[in-house]
Amino acid sequence: MNCVVVLQARSNSSRLPGKSFMHFRGLPLVVLAARRAASTGLPVIVAISDDPCDDVLASILTEYGVACARGPLDDVLGRFVRVLADYSDDVTVVRLTGDNLVPDGVLIKEVVEFYLSEGLDYITTTDIESGLPYGVAVEVTQLANLREADRHAVTMDEREHVTPYIKKAFGRTVFRCYNDLRRGHFRATIDCLDDILSLHRVFPENEDPVKVSWRTLVDRVHMGLFQPTGDAPVADMVLGTAQLGMPYGITNSSNLDDVDRSTIIKTAIGEGVQALDTAAAYGRSEEVIGAVLAAGWTGRCTIVTKLSPMSDVPEDASHAAIAAKVEASVLRSCLALRQSRIDTLLLHRATQLKSWDGAVWRTLLDLRTQGRIKDLGVSVQSPEELLSALSVPEISHIQLPFNILDYRWEPCLGALEEARLRSSITVHARSALLQGLLTSEDPDLWKRANVDNAGIVLNWLSEQATANDREDVSDLCLAYARSQGWIDGVVVGCDDLAQLRRNISLFRAPPLSKEVCEEISETRPHLGLETLDPALWRKENIL
């Protein structure tokens, strides 16, 4: 087979420095990855940089008899081309990375044979549709394509990740022969200490780590840490983290330590939640999330946070003072989250769009231009605020309260649909359980929410849950929110790990049909704004 495997590795990993020469089952990680790739006799070259930071790595590879070649540190595409300078254009090149231990010669050969038989220009296993876990990464192309990419690729992403130009120029095929395994949302790479501990569980104790089959490892990947428990990620779930930073909700009983909080976040990310929802005003929430991200979990889901409420700023504050206050809030969030850029920042209140003659919003737009914020949005409380937000073209994310009894948003859905046709807008619904009230049978809590006769509401909720074969009222309420086509993600918090796991199981259940949702809308009890808006609840002991 006219083929060569190039395995890229480095010493200066930002998430786990020096991971390439960390030992795993008696061998440096990069050596184990190279030996597994060479298990069927294909030539393997480890491509490292010519920077002095990789001198120790070069020595380790030489010590273990692994072929090594060097090239530019930050231009990995250029490194590949330099490493393969003596090969002909028609050689088939397999790209691997040194932090992926699962691929072996058997899998590589199978992917290459499929690539050649189909006459392809590029194929990859790095897609959830491959059915293979993230980290069982094999890319195949021709050296001629790499050389063309080297001549034309100009962006940092194209140079760093080697194949983006090739995919754009020649097309992208996903290797789907193992799609039926449905393990594409599992994880088998090494970016952090948790990943190493996870793979130690996955690799069998008494087998040679070089010889254990890739298929055995994929079959055992569920034994690792923070792996999903279902056949698909819970992509419509957003983890609300207010409870991780402070007491929150009318029924809150959380008593978590930092280990509990970290485990909850990691478990949610492992299950594939769409985003983590936090705010500067949520106590220690940003700090707790930041500690997890700093442990190597950065980039595995979107972080949505909110600007400070700025409730202590006087109405006559100068524009300069407002700008300083906004920048300070953004900086505090970045420091707490341990990130140089915020994924999505929402205005904590929609009134901040126009307050102080728009100074808050103008400052945020400047910060976005500077690259300190990726996306901007707003947390709205009422239909009027939603309609106002939809008129602002820079808003790409809207969060609003919504639950099974909330009829207020229906007149706005046409405007929302029109706005989405003009630009991309993500909508997250919070308070699907009305801060836990809908699952409570305590009449005192309902009275605080301005409902004196809760029996009518509770009976209706119970009847609907039974009639629609839902586990309970929580299941019914979450399923209703998830069934709304205009809602992209449902924010739900938890008091402990057990509650998180139950929420995840509910998100794996099917949503309600359109017909059931219509029946619910027609038969639900009517509640006033004084109940639908928690800000209007009686304040005794409510947090």
C-alpha cells in the first residue's frame, strides 16, 4: 500500500502541557499512539516542531525507536509538507494526532482501503455520523492535495488544522461503516487529566496497550469518566447554573460543595448539553464553571453569561462611567470563567438596551469588535421586550421565561420567525418549571406566587401528565417546552447530581406531538401575570 501515516504531536499543549510524553501503561503517550498506528506495518512518522520546546520530545521518540521529523511550530500544514518532502504526489497520507490512542493499524487500513476503492480526495472519521467516539480520529488524503493546500491556505485555522482547505476544495466524506455503533457522542481523546483517567478505565488491565483492538476500546468507551448514558447527546438541554453559585428558586434545597458542583458540570458536558447558562449576578457560578474549564474542559460547550444588572448605577451616570462599569463586568466574567473571550454575553435586563442613552449596548458592541465577546444577546421578561429585542440586528441570542401555562408569547411568534429568516437567532427558554413551583404541591408556595386555589392547576397538570404517558409533571413541563419549534434550548438547573441525571433522562424522552401541544394550549388554566412573572411574587423568604 503506497501510504504513510503522519502523527502530529507537540509538547506545548495549552490544556495539558507535556502530555505527549506522559506515561500511559508504561509508554509515553506519543510512543503508544505511534506503535498502535504501526501495528499492521504501515510506516509512521511523528511530525513535531523544530522549536526547542520539542527537543525533549524528539529525544524520547529517538530513544523508543520511533521515526521523527520536524517542521514549523505554528504552521502544522507546512510541517506536514516538509516532513513528506521526499515522497511523491500520489502517496496516500493518513493524518493522526498524538493525543488519540484508540486508532490502530487495522482501523487505519480499513479507512484507507475504503478511501482508495471509492476514488476519494478526502475522508475522515472525525464526525458524529461516523459512529466512532471523538478521538478515534483518522483523516486520509493524497499528498498532492496537501501540497496544493500548502500553496493556497492562508488562514490560521487552515494552517493549524491541516485539512480545512482540502475539505473546502475537494469535498468531505465521512467514513460511516461503523455508524450503527452510535458512539459518535462519546469521548476518547486526551485533552486533560480527566481524559487520561477515563482512558485508563477503557484500556483493559491485563492486555498489551499496543495490541488491544480499536474495536475493543470503542466497545468499552462507556466505562470511562463522564461518558454519555444514551444513544445521542441531550443537545436541546442547557444547564442552568444559578443553583451552583447561590440558593435559587422557590423550592431550592441545594447543599453542594465544590466537588459536587464540578461533577455536575462535567457530567452535563459529557452528556452533550448545548450550553452552560450563568451570570455575573449568580454568586460563585462563573467561578465554579471557570475552575472546570481551566482543568482542560474549555471549548466543549458554549458558555452563556449575563452582564451585571448594574442596579447600583445612578440614572445620571456619564457615558464614560457606564463604559467603565460594563468593561469591568465583562472583565470580571472573563477572569472568573478563566477565558480571554466570552462565548455569549446577554444583557441581564432588556432595559439595558436603551438605558443611559444606549451607552451599555454601544460599549458591548465595541467589546465584540475587539474580540472580547463572540455573540451578544438579551434576557427578556415580557413579549414587549422580545419584540423590541428583535428589532436590534446585532442580537443573536434571546433568553426568555416560558412554561406550560404561559400563553404570553404566542402573539410574538410571527415576528420571531421573520427575524430568524433575516439572521441567525438562538432562543433559550428558562423557568420551564416556573422556578420549581409547577412541581410543588405546597399551598403556601403557591400562595406566595399569588395563587390561592392551586388545586385546579395541580389537578390539570396531573391529568395531562397521565393522559400523555409522562413520568410526572416535571416530565410533562419539560417535554412541552422542548416541543416548541421556536425554542432551541431549554435551561434547567439542578440541586444535586441525582436531579441532573433525572433531568437528562427526561430530555432523552420524546417531545410532545403538535396535536398534544395544541390541546394543552386550549385547555390549560389561566394564570395572571402576577403568577407567571416571579418578580411579582410575594417576597417572604423567596430568593
